Amino acid sequence: AMDPATGNWVEVFVYDMGTPQNAFSVFSMQRRDDARPDDISPNAYRTENALFLAHENFYLELIGTDGSSTLQAAMGELAGKFLQARGGPAADAPGADLFPKDGMRPGSLQLIAANAFGYGQLDRIYTAEYNLNGFRLTAFVSRRDDANAASALAREFQSTLISFGAVRIDEAVSLEGAVALQFFDTYEIVFTRGAFLAGIHEAGSLEAAMLLAGRLAAHLQEMEK
């Protein structure tokens, strides 16, 4: 799309990622801190001169030569046409239902396809950020094949953390089936609910992390019903 008056243009890149999860993963992992959510779709954001969105199997990048309002409008129009051709904007992002909404930072949902937090065994991990008691916390959830698979991965992750120097702090745990570990000056909480592996990653406050873990566990327990 080109603006003949200025000679500026918008480049459109459409990637078929094969599944909605893959498309959302790429979209969410690319998102920068200065991104502004765009209401064209639940999974869309803008930067100064670009619009990015995930829709069904597709990941789109619309990039303008500058940030002018003419080009911004053109990007919105092109993206709108793409969505309309595929039946309109989708519902929520894949994985959005895995987390309690209360206190969740808008636009913070991510899907890490592989090697989450730098650990090879953690794949298909959704994360979301919360502000709680003045701390920014990262919650994580992964739907595994079944409860046995979730428990096995929880044990494997804990032993990996311990092998890197994390220390279990059992007296701090008020949540059934959860393990809390101190790793340098941060805290990791790991638990399962049915087929879900979940927890809190690198929290600055054990108290806030346990509070959020409790809310997350209750939410996942509801989903398992």
C-alpha cells in the first residue's frame, strides 16, 4: 500500500505458522515493552510505525516507512480487510483462559514454545505478568498430556533447579502439592493441578508469590472440573 502524495508505503508480511498456538507464540515473543495494544483484534499491537497481529494460523507484520497518521490508518484498513476475509476478529488469545484476570497486566500473555526460562525440558509454557503487593510477578501454566505427564515434568523441573543451586523451602508452603525453592535472591513455586503444570517464576517476594500461586491453583482447579 503506497501513499502517492508522499511516496511512503506500508509493507505487509503474512506468515502461516501452521497452528494458532505457533502464530500466537511468535506474536507474543516479539512484542516489545513500548507496544500499544490495538483494538482491531484481541491479539494486535502497534509500535511507532508498525502493526502486528496474530489471527488463527497467521502472524502478520504491517510496517510503514514512517509513523504518519496516513500510514497508521492504511495499516488498520489492510489488517481489517485481512480479518474480515477470515470471518472477523477472533476471540481471546490461545491460553488466555488459563490465568485469573484479576491483577493481570494487559498484553503480558506469552506462549514460549520451547526452552522456557532457559530450561530445555520446558516447552509449551504460557506466562502472564501480575502486579501484586508492589511486586511484578510472572505466573506460568502449561497444559500437559495428562496428570502423570504434568507431575513428571514438575519433578524434573524441580530437580533441574536444585542441580543449579536452588534450595527447597518447605516450611514456607501453604499450598497443597506445591514446592517452593529459593534461587539466589528469587523464589520459584512449582505445582500441578490435574494435567496443568503451573507456578511462579523468579519472584522477588515469597509472600506475594504464594498468594498468586494460590489464586492460580484455584483457577486451574475450576478449569479441570
